[in-house]
Amino acid sequence: MEWLARTEAMEGSLYMSGTAGSPSVGAEAAWRGLSALCSHRGDRPTGAQLAAQIARDATASQSMLAIRNFLHEILVDARNDPDGDRVVADVSELFTELQATTLTAILRAEGEPIRRGEFVEAAALRLSVPSLLRVSASLASALDRPYPGPVRGCVKRLAHRAIALPPPANEQVEEILRTLARRLFLQWTTAKRAYTSQAFETIVDKPEKRIAGRATPEAERVVEMAIECDCLGGAVWAALHEVVEEGGVARVIDMVKTAPDGCDAAAAIMKRIGTASELRTLLRAEPFDGAAVDALLRGMGISAANVLLEELVESTARLTRRYLMERLAKFGPQIAGLVEGRLKDQRWFVQRNMLALLRAAKCPAETPLTVKFLQHRDARVRREAVLWCMETPTMRDEALVAGLSDRDPSVLRPALQASRSLLPGAAVPALAKRMLDADFPPEFRVLSINLMARSGSVLALEALLHYAQNGKTLMGKPRLAPKSPEMRAALSALARSWSNERRAGELLHQARRSRDSEVVAAVEQIREEVAA
Amino acid sequence: MNTDVRNAGRTDEALRAPAPADWRTPEEVEAVAWIHAQVAAGRRLPVLEAETVVDLVFAERRWGGRPLIPLVPVQDINGFLAVQAVNVASLAMALAESLQFDDAAVRRVGVAALLHDIGMVKLAPSILSKPDQISPEERAEVVRHPIEGARILLAADASLDLAAVVAYEHHLRMDGSGYPHLAYPRSAHYVSRLVQLCDVFCGLYSPRPYRVAWPLDIILSFLAERAGFEFHPTLTVALASLVQHHVSLHAAAMT
């Protein structure tokens, strides 16, 4: 037998007790007896003889440990042994013959707790019913477990029914008894798990699978009851897990929303389902349930920001992105760090969205990053950078300079519009330079001219002349540019601020002499205004 | 039909074995009383021990000729709670078996029935044993027992979801009345209805300090009158069939 070979190899070490190195007579005799028990020899010892041999060494813990290990091996090997039933019957007889103190000593013997657990589990599955009762009583005693008399009486009566009932009822009851014994043994022999936060997490995150059937309440019912009672437990977490698995997050959120005030269970449930994965699932659900997401977000707080950002980056649906932007913006400046981290993404649309979000969340644009994005190669990114920076007072001028210098109309437009209220001096050279460019968009010219006129800067003169004058005549006099809105605007601006300047004066003189009443009006109207 | 049987003065023992002269409290009742004491003392519910009792009741039901309601009630209130728990478990398991529940489900029903009133152990003994009408304040305490029961069971073990639901719902009626108040309106679970019916049946079948036990025919009439309003109609019919079957077996055994 396999166990025999293994245990023979251990002989002389484990099976020693008393004086170091000298084999215990009792243990050795018991060892020989157990070996004989498993043999096919005719002179096998009886249970009573063997019990007596084991009892001789009952005070030696090491010997009792060895005996227990033997017995475990025997019970395990008997499953595959053609003679296994006979061996188990003999071992069962041995257990009924053992004195309670000896049996307790065997069970109490020190060693790895898991080995004792394996032994009692094997005993629960294999030993005869009377032996099982003896083991259970001794085990309770060995472990100082509360095993109240009435419960012991119930187990005894169960054992009696397992023996006395006619088939197949006896087999059914025996099965119940063995399962019960195994569970009792395991409960007793397993070290009591401390109710640590780690254990709690296990219960919450990996709850036991619920049994399906007529005698199982619907998971949603259990969750509802938990909130109504304001109580939690393994059953609630298992039910909650099932509801969530089946896509019922929105329903749970509804429950939590309508929970009684101050319900701790509802808060804990919200915290449990308020996870990144649940939020992600909801965000990707079709159809999109904004109310459910909002409820989840209220529970998750800022911890939801990263998931929202991920979805903002990856979502291809414009409406979803808009929703995400709005929700993220509500977090305010506290999300600046998270968003700036996402700016490392090189994709233009990611950077654009992140910059737009920083602006919407009213995050101050005071980081070195901003300058980099004002000069970004993609106009869509530059536009958002300009818009964001313009809202930070310390960055406004720099943003306007960048925006007014930009060759892309989509960047220039917001910069010009922002300059309506106040064109800072620092921005005048940029706009003046830009206005001289051939590709300066016509739709911005009038506005730019008006802004320059109001700035009063010397630099504005060249830009205004550029739009009002078209070279010189053969006589060397300035020639008016062809009539256009920007030409009239430039004339007006020159009339308002530069009428005393020589070149401007000459041009204005030409304008007053023009046959076109609109051109004349552009100059005269300003003169009248100034006079008034 | 007149169901006022307070003065009926007889007990129909067709479903219960007569108490022998040397009668002593059976182990399952003692075990349940011990379980109640553990919970009353604020300890965790001993789940395995409760399951042991149910396993025993389950095994006993396979013992030929066993009565449908096995135990003789006692007058002491603590003893009554334990006896009532075992009786309700036995009857509920029998009813579940008659409704073709599988064995595992029958035992789950048994555990739920055994523990359905576990919240009562949190009540003051003075309320439990009061022979007179209870005051409104005391009633407010009493109607909390389903909530207390559900809390005890939810906190005890993940396997007790059905037991917790039954403990919570066993005073909800078919017409929506009863208690506790549900924040999320719903009808009670089928097994809650089943246990509720067995609880009422066993309660009426037992004598109390303030009344005698009701005769079987009157109990069945009482339940039938309230079927559909208070009790589940098809379960009421099933229980009546089960009871009548046992009565006829008892009558045959007598002859």
C-alpha cells in the first residue's frame, strides 16, 4: 500500500517519543497493528487490541500525531482499495473501541491544522455512523468547542435514524448526517477567521454563488429587504452581485435613491456598486441611461473621474462625449491633475477634449503645459488652448497674442472676439503684423481695424494705411483703396485717431474729395463725432 | 361560519402524537431553545445547529407514521416559541414536499420555518408572556420582530437568504396589509406565504394561556375564509388537503 511505503520511510523519526532517538514501545506496537489491519493476513488485530496498544502511548503527542496521520492515510487509501470497505469497517471498530481520552488525544495532537482538518473530513466521509458520533464528541472535547447537549442529542437521533430507517431513507439520512458532521468538523477545525477588512472584502467582492430554485428568493428582493432593514451580510452581497451581474445596476441605484434617510446599508451598497467596472458598463450600455449614471456618480464622487476620462477619450458618440464633459466639468478644478495626465496622449482629439475640459472645469491655466499647446501643430488643439488660457487673467495676454497671430481662422476668431472688450498693448503688434498678411481672413478685417483704431498704438497706423490706401498716383499722391467695408473702416479709424499724421492726413484729404458719398461719410462722420 | 372557538373546550389531536406519560422535552426543542438563548444573549446565530434540527425533523418525517405536527405545546412562552418553531418547520416541510419541492429546497424551507420568528427573542420577556392585551407601545415592539429577525439572519450566514426573507415577510398579507411596511412595494415570497400559513395553523392548533386549541375543522374554515385576502389561496387548499390526508390516515390507524 502506498501509505505503508510512505510511513515506513518515516519510521524512526515521527514514530519516536519519550527519550530522544528511542522508539516508543506503544507507538511501535500500534504502528505494527495498524499495518496489520490493512494487510490480508488472518491474524489481524481486533479493534479492542489495537485500541489498547494505542492507549499505551496516549500521553505522547508525537505518537498520537503519527497515529492520526496513519489513520488518515488508511481512510484515504481505502477509497481505491478493493478491500477498502473491510479496512474502513475495521478502522470504524477501532474508533468505537478507543477510550474517549485516547481519541481526544489523537484529535488534540499538535501538527498542521490543515492535516487535522483533512483527517476529520476523511473520517466524516468514511467512518461508520457510530464511529462518526464518537469522533464528533471527542473532537468537540479536544477543541473545547461548545457542543450543547441538545444538539448532540439531535445528532445522536439522526445517527439512530440513519441506522434504523429502511432503505433508501437510511442512506438519505446517513448522507445528511455525514454532510452535517463534515460541516461541523470543518467549522471546528478551521481557525476562526478574523473579521478583518480583508475577509470583509472577500465576502463583498467574491460572494458565494446563490443556489437557484424555488426555495431561493429573488436577488432583488433580498437587496430591497436589506435596505428596508438597514442590514447587510453575506446573503445581501451575494444577491447584490447577482443583480449587478444581470444588468440591474440602474434598479439598485433607484432603490438606493429612494432609501430611507440615514440608511447605512444603502450607502454601503452604493459604495459597493460604485465601482469603475460598473460605471464603465453603464456608460457603454445601449440605450444610455443618464439618470442611472448620474446616481452612480453621486455615490462615487471624484473616484469616478478616471473612468469618465477614459470613456471621454474612447467614446465615438458625440452625445456621450458631451454628457461626459458636462459631468467631468462639475468636479471643478480638483480634476486638473487627472486631466493634465491625459494631455500626454498624442492624439489631437484627446488633447483638444482635455483642454476644453480644463476650461469647462475652470482650472487655472498656469502650468508650463499651456505654452506648449498654444503652439501646437494642430489648430483644433491651439484653439482650445487659447480659449482656456484666455480665461486665466495671468495668461490672457499671452493667449491673445498667440490667438491673434494664428493663421487659422478658428483660432483667430475667438481671440478677436475676446479682444473686443480690451485689446492689450502686448497684443497690438501681433494683430498689426497679422493684418498685413495677404491671407488675413476678410471676415475679420473690419473688426481688427476697429480694434486697432481703439488701441491708439503707433503700430496700428501701418495696418490702417494698408487697408485704406492702394499705392500712389502718378502725381505722388496717395490713392484710395477700392471701396470695401474694411477700407471704409480703416478711413474712419484714421480719421478718429490719426488725422494729424502726414500720410493719414493726405489720404483722408483724398477721401473727402471722393465722389463716393459712402467714402466721404466714413471720414466726415467721424469728424463730426469728434467735433461734437 | 363562526370561528370564535375560545370556549370550544376541546383539542383535536389527529395530527399530533399524544404525549406519553414520561414525556420530556425532545432534543430538537431543547436545541431550538438553546439557539434562541444564544441569539437573545447577543451571540451569532448558530446556523449549523439550526440546520441540525431541521435535518432531524427531515429525517423524522421519513420515520413511518410520524405525526404532521410532532410536538405538544407547552405553556411557558420560551418553550412555546421553540415548540412552535419545530412544529412550523415540520408542517412547512411536509407542505413543501406535497408541493413537489426537491429535498434540498424542503430543507431550506425547514430552516426558514424554524427561524421565522427568531426576531421574537429580542422582545422583552414581559411582552412575550403577557396574558392580556398588549399596549400600543408594546405592539410597536412586537411588529418590529420581522425586522429584527431578518437582521439576525442576514448577519449570520450567506445561506440564510430565504430564512431572512421569510422572517421579514411572514406577517405580510395577500391584500397588502400586515407588517412591516415595505419601502419597495412587492408581494411576499411564495415560501413566506407558505410559512405564514403553517405558522397560523400551528398557532391555532396549540392551546395558549388565554384560549384553548382550535379544532381542526374550524382552523381549516378560518383559513379558507381568509384565502386570497390574508393567505395564499392555492397554498391554503394544499394545506387543507395535506391535513385531511393525515386525518384520514390517523382515522384508518385508529380503526
